Amino acid sequence: LPVWFCQNQTEISNSQFPPISSRVLDEVGIISKQTENLKLKIENSSAEKFVVSIEKPRKCPFCENCDMKQSAEVLDTWFSSALWPFAELSKKDLKKFYPSAVLVTARDIINLWVGRMIFSGLEFLEQEPFAKTFIHPTILNKEGKRMSKSLGTGVDPLILIENFGADATRFGIIWQTMGGQDIRWDETAVLAGKKFCNKIWNASRFVLENKPSRIIRLPAAGRDSSGLMRIKNLTTTDKKVLKQLEVAQKSVANDIEKFRFGHALRTTHDFFWHQFCDVYIEKSKSQITDHKTEKNTKTILLFVLSSSLKMLHPFMPFVTEEIYQKLPSKKEKLLMIAKNL
């Protein structure tokens, strides 16, 4: 701590304290109105006499003789955490990254951490450190107890990843997050995620095996599918899946904006598995054998798959990125930087 103790402990009045050094604060641009021209004021209620200063005082203001020693203590955990949004940023980075957009945390440290960051940001930078705070639920074990390494009640995510895969593990966690209610961990959700990965892979393989010989310029995903809807000779099934895709995209975008990640994942899952795979892909098997509908069907298969991968990517990034690299219609080098849903 920037606290210096007198070694002779002589009484002195507060008015004799030197001013606080602001050199370090000025380097990162966090001089507030309260720190400008501020003089050090310390209540002499403690038996120990000390000075708070970034730099070591040249002369002890108490005895004017000793070599003052710095405190070996460190900042309180939550106090130092309160400075996190700006203390580690340079003056250049402060302009670029402060304030941030969203803080993600659990409810049990709202007062300990979140509140402290807010009033520290307002005090030193005169601006709140983040625009929004997302309070997520806590994952408990099956018995409803908090996970603890020391008590052996935790779940090792590395084991889940080894057994089911990273995407399946992410799926299992997000699938169970349907609000602020704490979650009792259920591994069957991770198993469901593994099965869904297989479904995505097999559906993608079918689409790629039946990709169109000439790629029609597809409309940007995230907008409506009006470009494809204007194609002549679309079947009722074609129009239906395109409309269902548009509805799913709007719902997912709205849920993500509102931090309803579990809802967004379930919407995408239901569309892909039940409306795309169970209905359209099965119907397409007969449509691609008819020369009148073959071209349109293959184009729609590829478009819906590409759009679905973009919706799924925030939740299951690895399998979707792997498949996206095989698409003949991809416009970006990486799915993770593709624009819109």
C-alpha cells in the first residue's frame, strides 16, 4: 500500500501533512475534481503515525528525522477489484475501452463488487464503468448445494469436455439458463448437446452432398428471405421453411439483445431440428429428384444451413465454424466475424 509509517511515532497536526502526489494518477488520466489540489488529511486516532503518498516522503512530517517505512499490506480484495474497469488501462486505452458495454456477474457480489466499481468510476472518471449489468444464475450441484473444490461437490468442466466435447458442454450450460433462477446441474443437458452436434453435422453433410452446381447470390442473413421468396416455382414447403427461418432469426436476435441466451438457443434448436431437419430436409429428398424443383431446393438447403450456422455459432462455435469452412457460399474467412445473424 502507498502508506508510509513514522519510525519514532511523534504527534503532529494534520495541517502539516504534504500534498498527495498525483503523478501516477495523471499518467492514466484519472484525476477527478476531488483529487485536484487535495491535501492529505488523516485522523490521528491511531497510535501509529503514517502518511498516504504514492511516492516515499523525502522527510518524515512527524519526527523529521526517521527513514519512513512503507506498509507491507495490500489492498482489500474488493477495494482493488472496484478499480478494475480503469486502473489497468493506459490513457490511450481508457479512451477506447472505457466505459465498457456489459458486466456479467452473479447476484451474490452485486454490493461487494458491482456497486464499488460504479461509484469508483463515477468518483475518479465521472462516468459509470459499464452501460448494462447481466446477473446470471449460479450453477448448483444436483442436491442444490454450491459447488466447492474443497468439499468435492464441484463438476470439472474439463472432464465434461473430454467426455462430450466443448460445444456440447456449452450447450448444456446455456440450455439450462432460462432466467435468474439458480440451476441444479443436470448432465443430461450436455448429452443432449452432444446429440445435437451430431444432428448438425449429419444435416450439413447431406446439404453439402447436394449443393447446387451454381451458387445463387444469397441475401444477407439476418434480413428477411425476400430474395429467395421471389424465385419462381417455389413449393409450399420451400416458402414455409424460409418464413420459419425468418421468424427464428428475429426471435433469436431479440433474445440475445435481452440476454435471454437459453431462450435463443432453444429457438434455434427447435427450428434446426424439427422444422429444417425433420420437415424440410426430408421433403427435399423427393424435391431434388425432380428437375423442376431440384435447383431451388438445393439453393434453399444451402441458404438455410448457412443462416442456421450463424444463429448457432454464439452457442456452439467449434462445430459450426468447422462446417462453415466447407460451405461454397461463405463470404467471410471465419464464421465468428460474419456480419449479422
